[in-house]
Amino acid sequence: MSLPKQVKIVEVGPRDGLQNEKESVPAEVKIELVDRLTSAGFANIEAASFVSPKWVPQMATSKEVMAAIARKPGVIYSALTPNMQGFEAALAARADEVVIFGSASEAFSQRNINCSIAESIARFVDVAKAAKDNGLRLRGSISCSFGCPYQGEVPLDAVADVVGRMRDLGCDEIDIADTIGVSTPRKTQAVMAAAAREFRIEGLSGHFHDTYGQALANIYASMEAGIAIFHSSVSGLGGCPYAKGATGNVATEDVLYMMQGLGIETGVDLDIVVDAGQFISQFLGRKGASRAGNAIAAKRAG
């Protein structure tokens, strides 16, 4: 299949990226990061998570962040909402999209939230209904779609089953996530084909972690399979809690550099993203994980 002429990049750094940081990142830094990403031209930015601060302390400032960001008309600012309490907070914070989540791995679901996949999805019925009643976009995210730290292989039928459940909840978009970054291109295409049997392919997105250095190859393979929405994190923010020392989300700068080389439109300004990546890396006191970002920054410093 030919590659898409245009793709949507969902920037997840401010939420999925920063939530794994041990040191607290103040609200004003998060606000500046989101504002820089907005000015870069992203159509969708995952900016907040309304979960218990006891579980994810880094996201305790989400209300503050959502209240102060400079919103641009037409940009979707998303928030993760695990329950109705989280949904109410996201609604009050004027989130444009709420994100619910499940796993394609039964073992992962049991280990992490002590319930089955079916039970975990059933918990989101009220959130999904409330999102629709309030005119918000609803996105479903399916972790461990390509492999699980506990059970290893995840059957294609298991992925398709959860996609169907998310579809039935009324999701507008469904993320197929390689949480531990173990997939390779052929596997990626098989999983995407299984997901596409249950949900329109235009609404499926690829969320790849770069643990084994396969994320860009998996994105390319996904595009060949007809996927045109991808998640990435500025400066490669986000560790992978299941693989010691492993990187997390694929770096946005690397994805943009590849898309630019392929002549695929993203609507995002790579130079502004490189600046945003250098900004947050400097704050965190370490070199960013984006190869393209670091190379472009070094070339500029010349």
C-alpha cells in the first residue's frame, strides 16, 4: 500500500512523557512546554491526567496546567480520565478530549488493576456516556497490544476484542500501543490489520515505544498498513517502567525528521519542536533522547 500524504502526530510528552519523571516538574514548566508545542502546530496535545496524585504525583498540577495554557482554536487538548471523578475534573478543566484505557493482555490487566480486561472496560461505560453527553471527543488507548511484560505474546484476537469493546463504548479514535516497545514491522502490520477488522482504519493510531530501537520502523510499517495517526513524545520523554534503563515513547523530532524526508505533511514545525525538546531537557538536566533533535541542535550551535 502507498504511504499517506498526510499524518496526524499526537504529542504526548506533557502527559505520558513527564509522568514517569521522579523529580517534580513545576506547573509553569509544563505550561511553557505545552505552549511551545501549541506554537509548533500540533493538532492534538495530551496535556493532562486526572488520576489520583497518590498514584501519579507528577500529574497533581493538571488542573493548574489546563487553566493556564494558551489554547489555540482547533487544537485538541486531551486528558487521561480513569473514572468519573477524573472525568468531572477534565470537564471542569475544559479538556477537548478524554482518554480511557485498557490492555490487550489479560495478565497485564490483572497485575496492574486487579481485574479482567472485560471488567476494566466496563468501568468506563459511565465515562464514555458522559463524554458523549457533554460533546467531548473520546479516545481509547490499548496498552500491550504487541507484547506483555508478564505473558509475552499477545494474541491478535485479544487485540481485536478490546478494539471492538472500545468501539462499542463510542470511541472516536483508538490507540494501538506497544507499551514495552517489543514489536517489529511485520508483527506491527499483523496487529494493525487485526485492529482494522473491528474499527475504521482512519480512526486507529500507532503508539510506539522505542525500547528496542524499532519505533520508527514500526511507524513506517503502520503507514504501509494504512495508519495515519501516530503518538510521539518531544525529546523522547518517558521512561519504560518494565525495562530497566530503556527509553520510552518514540521522540517527536525523529518522527518529524522521517516524515519530512518522506514528503509527508504533518503541519508541525520541526525547528520549534527541537527548541521545545532542548528546553525541557535542560530543565530536567540531561541530554534529550531524540537523535534528530540533538543533531539539529548541535548543528545550530556549530
